[in-house]
Amino acid sequence: MNKIFNKLISLINYIRSYKLRKTFFKQVQLFSKLSCDNRFLFKKSDLFPCLYDATATTPFDAHYVYHPAWAARIVRKINPAKHIDISSILHFSTQLSAFIPTEFYDYRPAKLHLEGLITESADLNQLPFADASIESISCMHTIEHIGLGRYGDSLDPDGDLKAIKELKRVVKQGGSLLLVIPVGRPRLQFNAHRVYSFEMIAEQFPDFELKDFSLITDTNEFLSPALPALVDEQSYGCGCFWFVKK
């Protein structure tokens, strides 16, 4: 049954690709007729087909568009003297640093240079910060990978829990931790990531207040705030937790 299904999918993709290629070469012929000036040489060797971009709406990865936007809005509310980010998507730190001094740390340091941004190397299981020293820190779509070897880190089944412990250690009283992780049916998908229930995360933070919980659903809806019970309905949602240390 799977072989038949896979062959059917392959056939559909082939037909679609054929139609797109046919459309592309019609466009080439039409454009060559429309090009009356000599600003650019129109050569076949320079053709660069982009067959799948003519979509009805702009596509985007809901997890990685919504969660940095959520975090940026919260950091604006906090308005810290400095923000620390641990291994989140680089777009977040690079853009945040235009308004707030930002430090980015990753197991694989980012070699980029921008005003207002410092980038360094750090191991989430041994953060280079003193106890209770950070006012505002984020770690987004990262915890779920720790200890699975995906990024060259050491194998450790409890790597995620040790990383959470480190994050809690460095936050000062009244300070904020923005934590983003996959939520839904709990499971380990080695060596990609872990998926957590709401309770699995909340129980790790008895000394923190949950200031906000937002959710990106399986259907790419962004719910802010969101009911924790909705996590049980997801397979691979994105949970956004704003914790404040008591």
C-alpha cells in the first residue's frame, strides 16, 4: 500500500513539475520579446528557474516567525539594560540588538559583527554567568535538542533538564526567562528533538511565576495568551513561556 501511495505522489509531483517547467519556458519566450532595451544581456546560460514561488499567499514557518515576534514584544515590555540570548534563531538577536544591547551565545558561535550585538561561545549545561545575575534572558527552540548530538554536543538523556537548571540559576530575582519549546504529544525523536506536555515544563519552574503562555498550533494559529489545555490537542505545537523569578 505504501509503495502504491509513494508512486502516486511521485507521479503527481512529476506532472506538477512538468507543468511548471512548461510555464517557465513560455515566460522565457515572452520576456525575450518584451525586452527591448540593452540594460541586461538575456542569455540562456543565466536562466535561474524558480518554479515554486508563485503562491497565492506568502509562505512562512509559523514556529520561527511567531515566536521571535512574541519574544521581541515581551523584551520591549521588560526594557532591560541588556538582553542575553542562548542559541535562539539568529534573526532574533540581530534585530533586537538595533534597540537593546544584546549578547548571543551558542555552542557553535556565530561569526557576525553588528553594533549593539556581542556573540560568544557557551555550553548551555555550563553557562558562563554568575548565579542570579541576569535580568532578561531567552532560550528559544533550543532546549529540546540538548544532549541528542544533533549539533555536535555530547549525548545526554537529561541534557535538557540540566540546561533548564542552568537557565534558572542565572536569572536574578524579578528577572525574566523566555523559553520556547515544542509542545504536544510527549515524545523523544532522536536525534532531532523532544516534544513536551505543558505540565512537563511548568513543573520545572516552582520558583518562577508564569507571566504569559502563548501557543502556535498545529494549524499555524498564534494564540496569545493561550489555554494550557490546548497543548494536549497538538502533535507538534510551539509553546512560548514567559517566566519571572520569584
